Amino acid sequence: MSLYPETEPYDHGMLDVGDGNHVYWEVCGNPHGKPAVMLHGGPGSGCGPWFRRYCDPAAYRIVLLDQRGCGRSTPHASAYGTDMGVNTTGHLIADLELLRQRLGIERWLVWGVSWGSVLGLRYAQTHPAAVSELVLTAVATGSNPEVALLTRGLGKIFPEAFEKFLAELPESDRGGNLAAAYHRLLESPDPAVRARAARAWTDWETAVIPAPPRSVERYEDPHFRMGFARTVTHYWGNDHFLGDSDADSGSGSRSGSSGNDAGVVLRDAPLLRGIPGTLVQGSLDFGNLLGTVWRLHHAWPGSELVLVDDVGHTMGASGVVDALVAATDKYAATGA
């Protein structure tokens, strides 16, 4: 089983979501098909045309969007003056609801990769009536232990890359929250400091998370690199904004440590009862070191876990593609 053929959007636009932000969206496939929304990773990666190919265009009305601050949405996080205080999990969830209503969709399948799986899970937990199914891959839940693993824990596995990663930070910041420390550099008024920090952050990402060529090439674009690094560190340094008040209300306040050490998304997994879901995970994904996906699956009644051997944190490996397409094909048969 392979990806569906390339398809072009039949509709697109810029959605005014408030706070001076406009979110790019597009729709392709069957205008009368089962609605599905595709949530990209990062946060801050943007949604590329290959996302259109995981659902049968004859069966699905496929919605793509670039989340706040990335891709074709404006303003872009790479611009120093862009206000990151209005870019939180709560804001992105509110944007999804605004787009769903704008498109006249009652319920949609939510498809997410990496950070998109965190967003999709929290969206389904807070708006279960809007979600028909979930299809998630390279699964994460946005907990503090996951961030600690990806920023510090993997240093034991990649010591040379980790030494370079730490070297960009002031000595006083090397023992604390590394994502927050990098975000402070990325908010520096000195463009040279910001540029070095963005490069060091993406160098660490490519060292610990093998990526397809298209992803590595994007990191060579200063515009993308800055926006991506600034957005990821903003979320990772603020507990993914998954405190109860922030994630549910859309406020820009910090969530601090309000329960995210235990894992807010995992804690609330029982809220997903009644929503069918498929989790597609590579056996070599470093997130598995924490047992996150296994724990989510067992806490979520009605979920299916598909493990793909010899694959890491990716949505593009053949076995992962096969499982993802099989899942969307299966759910297409259930109708809208």
C-alpha cells in the first residue's frame, strides 16, 4: 500500500483567527466526502503537499492548515516582532474550531504527526463531539519527561552532538530547562545571537532525529530555521501550554508545572472513550523509551496500536505509510 496520488486543492484561504494572526488553510479531495484535518508537527513545521496523500481523495474532504506562525500563515515566527504570547496550544485548538465552523464541518477525522499528535489528542479531549476518529503517528503527548529526554537524556547517546548543543548556552543555563534557555537566546535583540541559536537547535534535532532529505533541506533555509526553532522552544520551554487553564481557554499565560510532569494528555486519556483511534509508531522512535505510546494505548479505550519494526520518528517510512493509509481507508468506510 502506498500514498495516494498527488492532488491539488479546490479551495483555500486565510482565516482571521484574531490577535493579528491569519491561518492558511486548503481543502482537497471530494467536496462531499468524509472530512479529515491534517495536523503537522514541530510545532512550527508547516503542512506540505504530501499530507494530502494519506487519505483517499475520492472518499475524503481533506483539510490542511499551517498552524499559527509557520508555513503560509502570518505573521511568521521567524520575524523578531511576532508576538509568541498568542501562540499556545489553547490558541491552536481555538483556531481548529474556528476553521471547522468556517468550513461547515460537524465532525472530522483528526490526523496528526509528532507535535500534531499532541495537538490532536488535546483537541479531542476538549472537543470530543467534533472528532470522529484519530489517526496519529510518531506519537507524543507533550509531557515534561518527553522534553527532558529529547533535550538532555539523549545526550548520553549522542555525546558529541550534545556537547556542541550545550556549548551555545551560557554556563549558568546548562543545568536547567534547555529548551527554555534556547528560547531566551532566540528572543535576544541581537540577530547574530538568534541566528547561532537557531542553527545550534536544528543541528541538535538532525543529530538525534533522523529526518528525510526534504526536512534536512528545510533547516538550511534561515527563514524556516528561525521560525521552527523559535516555535519549538517556545512550546517545549513552557510545558507545551498544557496546564488545564491554558490548554482549555486559549490564554497566553504559562502553565508552569501544573500537572504536566505527570502528563496532562495521558492523565486525560479516558476522555477519549468513544473516539476510535489508530496509533502508528516506529519501534525505534526514541519516545518509546518512556513507554508513552504503550501507556496511551492502554489508557484509551477503543484505540489500536500498530508498531512498525526498524523505524524511528517518521511519517514517511514505507511500513508507517502502509499503516496510516490502511487506517484512513478503514475509517472512510464508516462515513462522516
